[in-house]
Amino acid sequence: MDDQKHSVFQELVKLAVLVWSAAMLTSSYMGFFQKMDPTFIASLLSGTLASYGISRSQNGNGDNKPKEKKE
């Protein structure tokens, strides 16, 4: 039972970081914080999304290698 409580707490913390970082980044881009550097908050957001298995796609073709030109 203690392991289940730990898992729920862990998910709640990740969710809180996700919501907070998304809200801070959005408010920064909307102009509410003129002197805030969004780099750290963006890294928190991308790290939290990665912990849920969500990542940014590359090139739209599914692989990370650039297409080679055929001559």
C-alpha cells in the first residue's frame, strides 16, 4: 500500500510541474513577464512531457536522418 501511495504522489508532483511550467511559459509568451528567461521553464516542460512519453517529432518522416538527394 505504501508503494501505491508513493506512485500516486510521484504522478501528482509531475502533473503539478507540468501545469506550472506550461502556465509560466504561456504567460511569458503572452507578455506578462517581460524580463523572464523562458529557457529553464521550457526545459522543465519538455522533461516532464518526456517522462510521460511525449516528445517532439523530427522532419515529419519519422526518422532523425536528413533525406539524401538522389542524382
